[in-house]
Amino acid sequence: MDEESDLSVIIDSIAKQAGFDNTEALMTRLSREQALGDKGTIFGDLFYGINRRMQGNAGVPSNTDLQGMTFFTRPNMNLSYDNVASVRELTGLLTTYGNTYQRAIRTLLDHDSASKRNVNSPGIVDDKSAFIPLLSNSIISCSGWPDLALNTYVSSEGVGKESWMMNDGQVLINGRFDLSVSFQNMLGDPITLLFFVWLHYIGAVYTNRMVPWPYSITENEVDYQTRIYRFVLDYSGRFIQKWAACGAAQPGALSMGAAFNFSRDNPYSEENSQITVPFVCIGAMYNDYIVLEEFNKVGEIFNPAMEDGSRQEYYRKLAPSERSLFNYSGYPRVNLKTQELEWWVDNSVYEAYLKGKL
């Protein structure tokens, strides 16, 4: 018998000598005598009654949310050959080499060409993914989400300087706000290139130098916008505690000029080691359950095999202990009943790992 087992036996013996059935009953009594309540009901006590101890709520763990994850949906730009060729600054995207930043960024921003016209970047861009991994993986900070607020009407004072008040507005956020998003750049400067293409496309569509896909015009779709999802996770990294999404967003500027600053004091330019991009956003939705449904739906639009009727046939849900083994692969999905952020990998990928081929 090891030392831990010996100690458990000794404590159980002490509990029984004191007239308690087991150690747990003894610990519960000691906790109550210290005015800390029952150990098993510490959260329920906070809601049920008033703490007269006046020294805080000992034993109740502090909130320890993880920063969570940020997702950027892929826009649906028309980066077909003729469209791109009309803008000199973007002609680098016409390269036929699949393992270049130019080709990868063209594929990320133009899913139509990637899925229907064989303009892809195998092994670098997953055509079935609804999101831009380059931005999710390199994000440093995202700030500017507006707070919930209500307008309050207060009447003018009466003879006795009395006033009355009432609410004078609603809490939904339907207007404009700006998000400041910073990204860690990497060798080859792909973050700058991505937003360089994005901004040029937006400006070229406005001046009719480039045109959206015909179906986008027919449906009055703004094809260069994205949606930003923010999921705050619990301490385990499995469950979504709080979530937010904007209605629509688009990049508003790119610090391009700073890249050309010169100083002989340092031969290496450090201006673009971190890229900060302001996003102009419309509408903010907090803890709205339809956001979770829409997150799943956009994943199914890009990858119909992730739908409820076929997902288990093609993909396998990763257990928490397996997630690190398949990092950088798989598709996210929110379990609408438990709010777990699930990850599903292709059956062939999972089986290859089991057979030692990965």
C-alpha cells in the first residue's frame, strides 16, 4: 500500500471516530463550521442566499476563460484571369505556380475559381474551408468591439427637485464600428500581400475596372466583405463561453507607406513585422444563438459533406486528447446543444495516422 492510500485510510478512520460516515461528510462539516458552506454547493449558495461572512466567497474559483479563437470568412471576389488582368497591380496573381503566396491568396479570396475553374493551391489552401487560416493563425489582437449600452431619459426637475427616468432606446448594435486587428507577419510578407489585393479589388470594383461574378451582381451581393467570429472558450478550450460576430466587415486601410521608410541605422526593415488593419464593421451580435447556427452553415456551404446527414460518413470527431495530434487540420463545428467547439478530420487522415503513415 502506498503513502497516499495509507493517508486516506487514516483520514477515514479519524472521520469515523468523529461520528461521520466518511471523509467527505467530515470535510463538509468543517467547511460549514468555517462559514464557507457545503463544498458541493458553493455555486448554488451564491444564488440561493446571502453570505454574512463579509470576506468574499472562499472556495469559488475565479473565472478563467481562454482568449479563444477568431475566424474570418472567405470573401467571394472575382479573381478570374480577365478580371485580374485589367489591374496592373494585381497581375502577379496570374502565376500558374501553385506553391506561391500569389496563387494561395488568389485561391483564398476567390473560392469560385478554386472550386470550379481549377485555380487552386494544393497543400497550401484547403478549398473546403470556409475561413482564412492565415489570418486566424497570425492574429495578435482584435479590439474595438462596442459595449452594450442603453439611452436613459431623465425628466426635468419638479418643484421639489424630483425627477423620474425611463429607458429611451434598445440594446442591439446595428450601426458602424471599427475593429483594429493586428497580425504577426512572416517571411515573404504574405499578410501585406493579402490585404493589398483585397483593398485593390474593392477600389477596382467601385470604379468598374473589375466586376463581380454575374450571380453576385444578380443577387446584389457585396462580394468583398467578410464576417469576423470571436469565440471565448472555457478553461478547457472545448466549450464556447461567450461569442460575437459582426454583421459584415471589410478592411479599410493598409499601412503600405511605412514599408518604404529608410534608416541606415538598421539594415533590416522592422516596419512590417506586425501588420495592423482597421476593419469597418456593421452590426455586432453578442451571444445570439443564430450566430452559432450560421457558423455551422457557412462551413456546410463550403463543404457540404459536413452537413448532419453525411458528416459521420466522411469525417471523424476528434476527442479532446486527439486534437493536438491533428493540429492545422480538420473543420470546426459548434455543437448547438452543448456549445462545444468540435473539430472533425477526414476519415482517411485519421486512419493514416493510426497506421503510422502520418
